[in-house]
Amino acid sequence: MSPVLARSGRVVVPEEEEVMTFERPPPPLPHSFAEMPGFRVRMEDALCAHYPLIPPSCAAEGGAAIGHVGLFGVFDGHGDEGLVSKYLARNFSSTFEATDEWRSYLGGVDGLARATATACARLDEGARESNFPQSGGSTAIMAVVTEEAVIVANV
């Protein structure tokens, strides 16, 4: 489950019942979603919403130097009861945050675009190594949102 941002600047993670408090509340980034399985019996799609992410390069400063980053994705599953799309949604944030581009991010758009491309390539490799049924798969649309830009990837 992804964090839910409360107006007080507190982030609540519902399934873990943890609360993290930031010295400087993140700027509001309202977001929501709705799902519908369409004509299939089971939902094959998945999504992720992670906000705020604070770049490690400025985490010691509370993210004040760069601001907060939001990471969002919709994964459209195809024919495997959602195995691949759920894998992608569960792993997109951690894979993105593990990239060298994210760990050394100091602002701007280029580093985030490269981190997104690197994360997508690693997720694709991980999905191929996971032995999912050959009949399934997923497409993805992802967005990285900052105070200055929105970077979108469609894979």
C-alpha cells in the first residue's frame, strides 16, 4: 500500500500503521485513482502512487534544497490475471530509488528521466527472469512529478 498524505504533513502507511513526520510538510500534491476490471472477471491492472520521495542527496536537509518528488504508475495487465502488472507496481518505486541517477539527483529533469529509463529497463529484466506465464504481460504509463516538471514514460 502506498502512503497517504494527510493535510498536516504527516504520511500514514495504512497497512503498516506507521506515521512519519517531516520537519517541513511537503507541498500538497492531491491525487486519487479509480479502478474497474472491464470485461474480465479479475482485475489485471495495478497502480502505484508514492509521494513524497526525498532525494537521498538532500535528505539530510529535509528535502529543502530540491523539493519533493512524486512517483506514479498505471500498469495495464494483459492475460495473466495481473501477475506482471502487480509485480511492476510493487517494484517500480524501489527500483527507481535504487538507481544511481536517483541517489545522486541534485535537481533538474535529465537525472529523473534517466532514473526512470533505468528503472524501466531493470523492471523489464526482472519480469523476464521471474518466469511469469508467457501468455501475459503489461504496458505501463508512469509519471515523475516535481515542483518544476512532470516526466512521463509510456512503456
